[in-house]
Amino acid sequence: MKRKLQPKSDPVIPAEILEQAKKAISTDRLKKTATKCSVCGAETSNLGSEPLCWVCRRLKASAWREVEVQMPAQE
């Protein structure tokens, strides 16, 4: 049994607007990936205020934790 071919309807969104939207999305993606980590140069996410990749951010956090743990032992 074959399906009946349905007649092609007019597109809901005009082609010009669709192309403009695709270009806007592609430029947004380029802007997000343009930031580099200040330590290693890897791509960063725009989550924090510092330009660090997730690896360098974790290393920094663990280093701060180690300093906090060692401080009371020295006093």
C-alpha cells in the first residue's frame, strides 16, 4: 500500500528570514568560541568572570582548597 503524496504547501517562514536567522546563529557560535583560556589557550565557556577553561578552573579551585587546609596547621 502506498501513501498518497501530499501537495507541497508554501513555507511558513520566508526563505530570506530563514537565512538571516541561520547567519545570526552562526555568528553567535563564533563569538562564544573566540575566548581562549589565559593559562593554557584552550577554548573557554563564558560561565565565570575569569577567562579559564574547565581544567584550569578546577586546578585553581583545588589549589585554593589545599591552601585553606594547610593554613591552620601552620599556626
